[in-house]
Amino acid sequence: MVHRAQAGHPGGSLSEIDLMAALYSTSLRVRPDDPDWDDRDRFILSKGHASPGMYALLAEKGFISHDDLHSYRVLGGICQGHVDMKWCPGVDFSAGSLGMGLSFGMGCALAARLEGSERRAFVMLGDGEIQEGSVWEAAMAATHHELGNLKVILDRNRIQNDDFCLEQMRMFDIPAKWKAFGWNVMEIDGHNMTEIVDGIKFLDESNNAPSILIAQTIKGKGVSYMEDNPSFHGAAPNDEQFEIAMNELGAVE
Amino acid sequence: MSRMAATRDGYGQALLELADNDKVVVLEADLGKSTKSLHFRKAHPERTISCGIGEQNMLLVAAGMASSGYIPFASTFAIFTERAFEQMRNGVARPNLAVHVCGSHGGTHTGTDGSSAQSIEDLAIYRTLPNVTVLHPCDDVSTRLLTKQLADSNSPSYMRTARNKTPVLYDDVDPSTIQIGKGIELREGVDVAIIACGVLVSEALKAADALSEQGVHATVIDMHTIKPLDTDLVDRVAERCGAIVTAEDHSVIGGLGGAVAEHLSASSCTPLERVGVNDRFGESGQADEMLELMELSAPHIVKAAQRAMNRK
């Protein structure tokens, strides 16, 4: 997708994808043939630029076709540059501007509770994204409203647009911050499937308060030259790099 | 002397009346006592969401609820809604989620809190957003009726209400005459048309009285809906009067005057004078003092009418 469009965000797509694949496979209650089903769990990709990962998953799950992936960043295509609920089935929020998904997810969680529905709201946050102040407005409000049906996965890939997070804005003890806001917190290796499945189980079973799974990930995971490389936050591989990536990922286009 | 009331009270009353619809929810950012959503909160605490002093979060919580089938009314001071402008733009207007934002205490009329609280740009900024209806009613009756209509809308809105009391104009009118998108002709004249909104509608009526004493017959329009603008009505009064004045407690840039100017420039190029806050900030003062200081009161509308007529 990103190679074809010669634009997009491969790094964060590769860091998040193990987590999202596991979530969709083991926990998320959705219906690919009825994407607007009222009682579906909501999944909000707050780091909406990491859309290639989401589109690939939606195609695997049957929300969209594999051919739809060719429309990524193409005029009129359902796979808009950043995930968009108006364009793509299975997308619950039009993200792309960082720091918005948690608040939106909180609204979904409140609505579910008000309606007496068992549905949950899952939100995928990026770590750079939590530098946005309004994330912490939402973190505080979600605990105040005791939203046990609000579940967050934090993709802690340690890299943001310009550079490593450590260079751009040190965030110090992230788990302690969420704990201090009253959240249930668990930390895992975001590429170890056993730990991921345990982590999702933790989210499923923690219903007394909002919960966050902090997943240590590697930006660009699986592609040697992208791994831990800030240059591949928002850059497309060239032809040669593309071949290498496909070989390393064992993928077919 | 007509009854005096603040438009924010009409908003509070409308929320109470809307409560029969169990999809209606109210969101607050610690100013429910001021915006008047408190009445709803007292009657329906389970459907009232306190967002603390966090407007950015509030707008998107409302968006999430709207996406789940609820009808959220979120209010705070007009000026503080502006902090969440990008949330309104990207999280509400872009996905066209029917979140209804009410900004109370708008304009310099809000008074002694001073310029930090006097939103004079809200109508302009929200008017730039696709899908968003922008309202600024002039009395508590029309505020109540328009707020209730919003609950049936499938798109988002921004409504400005005022802190302080102004004359009530619509106590005895047929409620069906007050409709989103339709300006109301309060006075029919042939010499000049004054198109006003919000707290300046009653000033426009006073101006028309003063003009009448000079033998000038002025049309007065309550243009409570800034977007979509009732362009048919603007065209009709432009044709009939040949001179137009807009009047608003808002910057002369981008609000009602801006909207009318944009329309006229593409249609009749009828002479237009804009009464509004002249690209400056306010200060502390009583509501009537502020209208005078900002050159928004009836005598200033009269002068603008004379200038517009001179340009015919």
C-alpha cells in the first residue's frame, strides 16, 4: 500500500499490527458482514495515520476487499490517507488528528452504558500521541465516570514524527501516569503473542475502571531497515527497499 | 415595556422540554449554572455528563455519543468552545456527527468579565466549517424553539446565546414562524434593510423607530441563522430597499456581516454597511456600556443606515 502510494506511515503500522490482529481475533465483537451493527464493540484507531495496518486487517477480516487496498491515498478511494468512518466500513472514528480517539471512545463507552449494552470501546493510542493534553482530560474523565468498558492499547514504539520520543518530549514513567489517573495498567511485549493474548484477556476482564495495556513495540517491526528508524515514521520505501521488505515479511502482494 | 429575558434561559428551558426523548444527553464543562443546562442536570442527572473544565474532551465525548445514536447538547461559554475548534472541525463537522454546541455568554454584551470572556469571533469560525449550522437567536422564545428543532437535525450545530437580558420579541408569535434557516421580517420598510442577529435585533428595532421619525422606512430582519444564510430573504430586501445594514455583537470580519457581504458581492452588489466590533478587543463594562463603546447600539445602526442609503 505505502509503496504503491509512495506515501504513508509504515513504521507505526508495523508496530501496532500484532496487537490489532490479536484483538480482532480473540476479543473484539464485530461483524464484517454488518459493519454498522449497533451492538458491535467499537475500535478506534486514534493514531489514524497508521492506517495501512488497519486497512490490511480490515481486508483480512472481510470488512473490505483486498482490491480496496489499492485505493489507499487514491482519489475517491475508501482507504483514505488517515482512517475515516465516512469512507471505510469497519472504521468507527475519523482520526488523523492526534489526541482525539480516547475522548471519542469515552463517548462510545458512555453511550453503551447508558443504553444498557455490553459493548466495549477499544482505543489504540500511539505513545507520541499522549503528549497531546486533551488525552489527559479524557484519562481523568474516564475514571471519574467509572468507564470499565473503555479499553486502551498503547503502542509504545518510542518514535514519533521527527525523532525518538526521548528527543522530542520525554514522558518519564508512563505506566505510573495512567495508574495515578486511576486506570488499570498492564505492560507487555507488544510482539510476543502469548503476552499479547494475556494482555487482551486483562482488558476483557478488567471492568471496574478503564484499563490500559501498555505494549512495548518496535516501530517498523519485521523490516530490518525500518526497525527503530525514525525515518520510516512517514516515508514510503523505494522499489529496492520494497523488495527487501516483502521478502523479510514473507509477504505476497 | 416588553418582558426581558436572557437567551441562555431559553436554551435551558428547551433542554428540559427535549428530555422526553431519551436519546437527548447533555454535556457540561463546569458551567452548567451559567449556560443553564443545570435544569436538565437536576431533572436527569443520569443523562448529564460532567466533563470538568475540559472542553476539548467534551466535544469529542459528544461526538462518540452521537456516533452511537445519542443526541448530545454540549455547552460552555462561547469563548471556551473556541479552544475545542479543531475537535469541532475534525471530530464533529468532518464526520458530520450531530453534536449541538451551545456557546453562552457570547459577544461584548456579556459585560464585566472583560475581553477574555467576550467571544467576538465564534460565529465566523464555525461558519467556515462544512456541515455546521450556526445560530444566534435574539430572545428566549426563539432560542427555545430553535434549540428544540436542532434535536431533529442530522448535522452538527453551533448556537450562541447571551448572558444578559434583552427584550423578548416572540411571546405572542406562532411558533411555526421560527424555523432554522429562515430569517424573520420584523418590520417592513422600503428605504433600507437592517439585518441583525442576537442582542442587536432589539437595537435594530430601536434604530428603525428613530429612522421612522426621520421619514425613513426601514426593514428589520432577525437573521437568527447565520448559516445556512437565508439568501432568498437577503435578495428580496436588497431588491426592495436598495441598501442594507448588518448588525451583530461580533467582529465585523466573518460573521453575519461577512456572510451577507459574501452573498451580495455575488448577486446584486447592493450597498452594505456592517455594524459590528471593529477589529478590536473589548474590556470590562456593563452590557449597555459595551454596546455604546463598541459602536453597536441603535444610534450607530441609524448612522450606518444613512451611510448605506447615501451610497444608493
